[in-house]
Amino acid sequence: MNETEVIEICRTSIITLVIVCGPILIIMMVLGTVISVFQAVTQISEQTLAMVPKVMLVFGLSILLMPFMLSELTSFFQHEVADRIVAIGVGATQNGGAPFTPGSGVNPGAAPTAQ
């Protein structure tokens, strides 16, 4: 594994993290802004007014978005991590001498054909 592959794994990991956590963080930011404006307008400085709705929203969104988040993480694991583990196990040159690249459609478990 060279530095290009490590950078690619890190880049894909960060993109997957943003996709998985992004919806909850954006909705939390909007709710926090709405609560802050409400508190500023009414001059209510109660901390539970800000905290309880946010906690309940995170809990509800986590349950609601769990299938989406699980499918994204499963896809990331299958296409990035598992393919690289298989490539290490079979030797990374089953592709006619070229390095095995995950997601390329090349079956690394196939035995080389004798001609």
C-alpha cells in the first residue's frame, strides 16, 4: 500500500463521514439558530429550553436516518475496506500484472487462467 492509496482511503472516509453525519448536523444547526432567536426575542435564558429539544431531535433523527446511515457505512466498508483486505490476501497482481484496484470489477479471487 503506497501513500496514494492511503490518501484515497482517507479522502473517501471523510466524504462518507460528511454524508452520514451531515443531515443531523445541519438540522441541529437550524434548530439551534431557531431556539437562539426565540430566546433572544423573549429574553428567556433557560438552558433546558435549548438542550432538551436538541437531544430529542438527535435521538429522533438517529432512529429515522439509521437505515440510510447504515447503508452508506456498509457500502463504504464493502467497496473500500473489504476489497483492499481481499486484495492483500490474494496478492495485488491478479489483474494481468497491474495492481488490484477496489471497485474495478476484477475478481481478485479468480485463479489465473493457464494458456
